[in-house]
Amino acid sequence: MARTIEIMDTTLRDGEQTSGVSFTASEKLTLAKLLLDELKVDRIEVASARVSEGEFNAVKSITDWAATNDCSEKVEVLTFVDGGTSIDWMQKTGAKVQNLLTKGSLNHLTHQLKKTPQEHFDEIEAVIKLAKNKNIVTNVYLEDWSNGMRNSPDYVFQFLDFLTEQPVKRILLPDTLGVLTHSETFEYLEKIVRRYPKTHFDFHGHNDYDLGVANVMEAVKAGCHGLHLTVNGMGERAGNAPLASAIAVINDFLPDVKTTVNESSLYKVSKLVSTFTGFGIPANKPIVGDNVFTQTAGIHADGDNKNNLYFSDLMPERFGRKRKYALGKMSGKANIQKNLHELGLTLDDEELKKVTARIIELGDKKERVTKEDLPYIISDVLDSSSFQQKVFIKSYVLTHAKGLQPSTTLSIEVDGKCYEENAQGDGQFDAFMNALHRVYDRLEVKLPMLVDYAVRIPPGSNSDALCETMITWKTTENDFVTTGLDSDQTVSAIKATEKMLNLI
């Protein structure tokens, strides 16, 4: 049978040590509920004792909620060997589980505390005894344990011999500086688990060499009983082992191990933590990044149509997400067809070829093309194919400066002959139209009157979206509309005007 690994989320404590991040009391309570109720982690570490009044209020609100929901034992607080001050603080907040910070390397003990091992052990024993008398459960952190195993293993085992005789529920082994390789993680933990088979050990990995998830994997293989993880890999320096990646790795590569974590909520929690902290998620971050389930190359979309050649077990639906097919210069017909299908649109082969060419053209200009842009692009391309082009706006210079009237210099080709004109106006497009009128006055052609001008972008888009300009023109016979598409509003209006010139 598969063994279950405890997952302790320390986003609200260690994750808050990310530079520039500070949760409010209400944010901590919201995330605590989400982590335990929806994501289903086993435990949460929510604060450090004695830090601030705000931290006190946050812990108090979480423990009050936990008490009414029968999960007080799942809420943990980092405490210190301070003669009982942390214990008093915990009692006032209502917290029931302490994670006692101690020294896991002789180097830290000697140079930071300047004490002997026995002096340190005696003080720890006194705190554990006090906690037990106050009905507080004790877990013990061995700070800098990884360097302790490298440089002073005799001290580490002396310490563990002592702790395993104490009324301690869990021993927490942190790679405090993120220095372990995967092979060291396995070697050190296997030795410890084998030597103390009746003791519960957690592994707490940091990510300084980007080895956090690899070390988590090896820690589980070595027999550890719990893992400390953070949402989005938040934490000091390079952060902690990221929760989403670690859970995916365990589920996909360690069949003899399971967790209680609800995979489908990982993305939702990730986005909420990002919103609360302002700590952005890299677009290529595994599992939760914006781009990780986006196929860009057309050949990949084509392969997905042919027996899912580019699929793996890492399916987006597991995490409450959907696969996307990017539109740009790397797009092939398969990418575009995937997006058209989602929109409920169909094109024949010739139309699809024209739309593909237009998207590639936009991608070459580094313009961002979205699925929502597609109807506008289709309209623009198919509209352009309704006439034989004889008028080409070859180039133009648009100027706009505070205190000066906007002006345009225009070069236009009509039936193979080029004309240039310059004009000013109330705005850049007005100046462009004035220059255009000068050209057509020379040709003795009366231009239609502009009677309506509307601009829109796809719903939900941002300031970098493609912009569609629809202009209504009036002649003596009728009214008609032309559209232009570009990421620049004035340029899209010029493109709509070019279509008008060809239609007349």
C-alpha cells in the first residue's frame, strides 16, 4: 500500500520572509482556510512568535477559526529557546503546536549561541517540558541541519539521540541555505530514518541552487515522513521548494507515495497568493505559470491533432487549467484552427491561408495576438480580399507634441503614381486626412465624408491589444463602412481609410 506523506505549507511563515512581502491578518486567515479546507494540506505554519502585534492578531484569528473547525493541531508557530517567552505568547494566541528553532550544526551553536551541546540540550529540554505542561505539542527544527551533516555529523547524531528521548512529535530537518545536492539529501536522510525508525522526520528544502524539488523527491525516497513547501516557491533568497511542482512530482513519479493535497486547487491558490503579495509568477514557472500549457509552435498543435503526440501526464485539467495555442509568427494552420474551434468559427483553406499569413505578419512585428483578436483579424483579412488594391499608402510621418499642432507627411501611390503631401490638423488622424484631401484635390476626386468613427478592442484585453477602427463614410449615393486593424489606434484608422480609397 502507498504510504502518505504529510504536507506542511509554510507560505504564511517562511514564505512571508520573501523580501517585500507581508500578509495582513485578514489575508493570513483567508489563506489558512483555503490551504486547509480546499487545498487539503495536512498542516500550516502561520507565523513566528513574538514578532509583532500584527502577527499576534493574525495568529489569534487563525487559531480561533481552527478551534471552531476542529483543526487546531494543524496550525503551527515557529518558536525560540527563550526560557518560555514564546510559550507564553502562544498561549495568549491560542496556538497548540510549536516548531521550536534550535541549532542543527556545531558551527551555528559555537559561533552564534557560544554554548556547548549539553548547555543547548538542557535549555531545549526545559522548553519542551514547559510546553508539555501547558498542553502545547512540540516539533523541533534543527537549523542548518544540512551543513551539520556535512561538517559535524557527530553533533547531529548526538542531538538526535537526545531529541528522540524527549516528548517531541516531529523532528524538522531543514536545508537552511539550500546547499544540498539530491544525492546528499538521500544519503543523510536515509541514515537518519534507518537509525531512528520510530521517529517522524520532516524535510524542509530551500531552492538556492534550483534543486528544491529534486531534493524533495530524494527525501521522500529516503523515507522522510513530511515535507515543508510554499505556494509559488516563496521564501527567503531563492525561496523554498514550490508546492505545486513537488505535488506533481510525487503524484507522477513516486507511485508508492501519496498526499492529501487537492491538485485541482493548486492554480487557484497560487493566483491568490500572487495577488495578495504582489509577487508575480514567472510565465514559465512549472504548473502555475501562464505559458506552461501553451503550445507556440504550429508543429506541436499539429502533433496534438495526431494522436496527442506532444501530450504528457502533466495535463492542464489536473490543475484546473486548459491547454492554449499561441498565435504569432510561429503559428501554423493547426494552432489557428485550434483557436477557431474554441470560438466556434470555420474557414475554408484559402481563407485560413490568408489569416495565417496575417497573424505571422503581426507576430513578426512583435505584436501580441490573442484568441479574442481572431474575429477582428478574420474580418480585416476577408474584407481586404473584397477589392483589387490600386491605392497604397506607402509611408507617413505623424507628429504630435505639446504646444504644437499635429502634422502629417504622407506618401501615397495611386494607379502606380506616387504623391506626397503635408498638412496639419486638430489631431494626428485629422492631419492625415487633410494631407490626403490635398492629394485627391490634385487628382480632382472628391473623397467621401467621414460620418462615424468607432474604436474597439477585444473584451478583456489590455493596452497592448489589437485595435479595430470602424469608419463610416458617406457619399452622394450611400453610406459604407471600412475597418482597419493594428495595435496602434491611429494606424488602424489609416488602414481603414486605405480600404475606403480602394473601394471608391
